[in-house]
Amino acid sequence: MIQRFLSLAALLGVLAIAAPVYAQPAAAPETLLLDDLSERTFRFFWETANPANGLVPDRYPTPSFSSIAAVGFGLTAYAIGVERGYITREQARERVLVTLRFFRNAPQGRARQGMSGYKGFFYHFLDMKTGVRSSNSELSTVDTALLLGGVLHMQAFFDQANPQEAEIRRLADTIYRRVDWRWAQARPPSVVLGWHPETGMLPYDWKGYSEAMLVYVLGIGSPTHALAPKAWTAWTSTYDKTWGKLHGQEHLAFAPHFGHQYSHVWIDFRGIKDGYMRKRGIDYFENSRRATYAQQAYAVANPLGCKGYGANLWGVTASDGPADVLITDSGKQRQFRSYAGRGMGAEHYDDCTIAPTGAAASIAFAPEIAIAAIVDMRQRYGSEIYGKYGFLDAFNPTFDYDAKLSNGRRVPGFGWIDTDYLGIDQGPIVAMIANHRDESVWRAMRGSPYIRAGLRKAGFTGGWLDKKAPR
């Protein structure tokens, strides 16, 4: 195997020197870059997780708590690591068993401290060592769903007839089946965003298109505490408010681009439609493809005059940012932010910060523009933003000001650069590269009885869903 962390140029040089005259043509530069990016991003999860409990940090190298959503993405990354040859199946089994045993045994209860979750749900952030609630975080329905995406992927992927893989399947079943989705319906039929033991249910429900499609599919598909199908009807009831033509693309809009990516990591929405999408004549995959093209068109238009924006530099989504500060430059005021859910346009907090995951994790939707963006970011900015675990979380060529930073660092003449990798932005990169290449995650998840049940009860028909489940 080629040494992992050579530069793109070095990789090409090695192949050119080593290839005999009868060898097959060398892989294209973009293929080599995708190979390198995939493995580096995988290794973020493999090397930063706590091997004693499987918890993955929210960010690295800044010390942090664990994000349960990052754990879900990490589980999926381990399966990809097996398929790509980064680790053995035995290594992955051992790590997955540690992780699932932790979540099966983690304390659940109403107490404010010392618990990891309640009613089958888990707190958004857990202490990396003890695994109990961190930072007074909320019990999160969507982050639990993202964790469960990885858990059910492990159940589908580890399908061999041996004791370890049988245990993985049993543990996944236990963790998923005990989630009490009905308890999370503070205002039925919708599902609440979260719960605090100090104050109770949050005053907001998941309604309208976002990353929470996975919440409802998993909740409706539950064999133990299932949401009624009318929960999906309530979920889609506000769609018309966000359907429209944006930057040349008619689609359901959601400002931070991750909303068009997360549920698609585990669910293959190609060719399957619910009642709303049948009415619109497209599926959710096509919706995300259009949203991806809208991102590119917005960057080309560049209404805010952001440095570097263009056909190959786009991807406005949730990410770190330079600082919470208002800067006046050439008579124009710019409001910059630290961590924020960014979207296209000033009204959605665009402050010229680019997160590479915006383009890289869109590769399955629109590879013809996403790969070009990945290559361009690596070639133009790679010396500063591409490191041990692939792309750092974010960068901002416009922010070249002498101001107090919330995080990251400023490189005069270059701009602001994050110094952290974020698990929830790393995960979609490695997963969607795999889905683009060989439908790796989708292929496994099409066989999940819970995903299939949730989609069918929510009213989805067509495509692979109408066919017999793969064995």
C-alpha cells in the first residue's frame, strides 16, 4: 500500500517512478486525492476515539467532550475502513463491540448528573472518559438518531455467523429498540428537539425539512415505541414554506448545507418518494443535488464579495468561524461569527467562512462539481488547511484582520484557518465518498428492516424499496 500521507504530487511521483511499462495507467490525480482524503478522514475517528469506551471527541486536537453524533459517524467510518483495507474486520469488530457495549450499559435516568441518557435517548455531549452527561447538554433526539444511524449500520454490516458479529447485531437491536420515541412527543404528533432534566422538554419540535428526516424514519420504524405515520405528515406539513427557486434551482431549502447531507449518509433516497415528493416530481436525492448546485451558483454570484468564492470554492454550512466580531473594511461592515449554522446570504449568517465538508460531503449528489472543489481546495489552500486528518474544519480567506480570535489562527496574507477537526463534519466526508464510489453505506442500509419499515410507513414507495430486501 502506498504510504498514507504523501502529498498529491508525491503520490503521482511514486506511481510514475514505480510503474513498469506494462502496468495499467496510473490513477487520475483526483482519484489519488479521494483515496488520501478518505483514509485521513477515517483515521480521525480511528485514532482519536477513546479505545476504552468508543467515544469520539466532538473536536480535535482541542480537548473536548464526546459528541454522540460523531460516534455514529465513527461507527460507519469503521465499516468503510474494513472495505477500503485501512483496518481488518477483526479490528473493527473489537472497536464496535466496545462502543456498543458502552451504550448498552451506560446509565439512564432522570438525575441531572451521572447519567448518559434517559428513555433510550442520549445526551448530546458525554464526558470522553466517564461517558456521562457533559456541559449540562440536552438530551438530543437528532443526535441520538445520528448515533443510531451508525449503530444500525453496524447491525447491517456485521452479518457473519460468528459470536462477535452476532453480539454486535444483538447490541444494536437492544440500543435501538429501547428508544421511547413516543415519550419525546411533547406536542404530538411531532417530536421535540430535546429535553433537560432541569427544565423538561424544549419548546421546539422538528418540523420542516432539515437533517431530522432520520429522526422520523427511525421513530416510525421502531418495533417497540413507534411514532404513528401521521408524525411524517406533520413533519412535511411546513415544506411549502421552504420550497422555491433559489440560485437557479427549485427545491426544498435548508440554510446550512449539512441538512441536505446527514440523513443521506445512511438512507439511499434515490428513486423513492413520499407523498410530498411525488407531488413535486422529484426525490430527496435530487433535492440535495439541486441544493448543491445552488451552493455553487451562490458562490459564483458572490453577492457579499467574499474572497476566493467561485465555481470551485463553495460550501456554506455549520462550522467553526474566526470570531464574533463586527469589522469595518473599506466602508463595508462585516459581521463575523465563531461557530454558527451558516447559509447562503447575509440573512443566513454567511461571513465568507468555507467548510470543506460542504463540498466534499456533497460528492454523492454532484460529483462533477464536488470533486473539482475538493481538488481546487487541496491545490490552492492545502498547505494550510489539509493535514493529518484531511481538511481542517473551516477557513476564511476574507478574514485577514488583526482581531481577537475565538479559535483557530490567522495567517497574514492568507486569512483565518481553523486548527480543529470536527467529528460531525468529518463523518459525512468519509461516508459520502464511500457512497459515491460504490454505494458502500447505502448498500448495507437498504437491507435494514427498521429503515425499510420506517420509510414504508411514512409513505415512501418506488425504487429499491419496492424490491425484496437484500440478504
